[in-house]
Amino acid sequence: VEQFSPAKNTKLTLITQISNGNIVYLDATKGIYQSQSTGSFASIVKPQKQWKNPIALTSYGTNLYLLDKGADELFKYTPIEGGYSDSLSYFASGSAMDLGSAKSVVIDFSVYLLTDTELLKFKAGAREDFALADNIEPSSLAALYTDEDSSYLYGLDTARSRIIVLDKDGTLLKSIFNPKLKEAKSFGVVQDKKIVFLYKNSVLSLDNSQ
């Protein structure tokens, strides 16, 4: 197991990995930090006055995205010489909205953003038409997963102890049930073949190869 320690006097609150393999984490009071070849972390984004209540940190390529439901924003950070840009809004003009109930965001070039009432899809900052299957309630979904190499969009439905598998038009393809999913805290998918999830203090896996 490779272990990284956060920079001195910082607190790891949100974490992601970018395409070059580097680990990136957020300390909401100190900024965003990126792992170095030495195993240490260096500051790449200073604390931003726009941050209100960041709840998710993700990436696409080497760009970083911070979902902040307090600021009603998906902030974007792009590489520049010596670090990353200051906060940029991902949304195109006229596309911003109330994100007070936002829960999760994933990116495969398109952005999928989950709230208590909707699963929204954006491309190049503009909202696109997207509808979930009628029997899926966004309020019961706790988190999403996809990546640029996957053909599917996954949702963690803790209320029904299942992982739902959708195509990227929102059609339900199958459900994978396990009673321990009711208490799952987070999840991921490995090459569309295996689902891993955090249950209490253990990481468990489910077969998704069928």
C-alpha cells in the first residue's frame, strides 16, 4: 500500500486523482494540494473567497472541478504555469441554477450532476436534455460514477440497497442488489467489471461482468 501524508497543518476533506496519476485534495481553508514525485504535497490553488460549501472534487484530464452547493457553482481549475488557475465557472452564461440540494458530480467529457430532485447533464457548460427512467427517484440516489472509458452511468441507491446501471441516455439497464449497499458511504467501478464500495471500515466488491 502506497501512503501519502497531507501537507503539514492541512486537513484532507475531498480527494481525487488526475490523468497523470497525481493525487489532489482539498482543504477548504488552505486550498487545493497535489502530490509530488517525492511523496509530499504542494499547493496548486490558494483558498478562494467564492468557496462556500464544497462537497465534491473531481477531474477530467488534468482539469479539476469543485462542486460547491453553497455557492451554486461547479468551479473549474485549469493548469497554468506554476499551478492552476483561480476559480472559473463551468457553466455557460444562463445555465447557472440552484444547487443547494446537489449531492454528486461525475465527468466523462459531459458533466452529470445529481441533486435531490434531478439528474442533470451538461456539455461545454450548457444544459442538455436528459431524462431518467420513470422508476428512478433522484432523491434515493446518494452518488454517481462514470469515467471517460465507461459506456455506463452508475448510481448508488442506498434506499433500495442497489447499484443502478444506466446507459448515457438515462435508460435503466440493470440493478445490482446487496443488503450492505444500504450503508455504503461511497463507491467506484473498475473497468465496468467490478463495483467496489466502502462499507463501515471495509472495502467490498460486487461482480458486474454479467
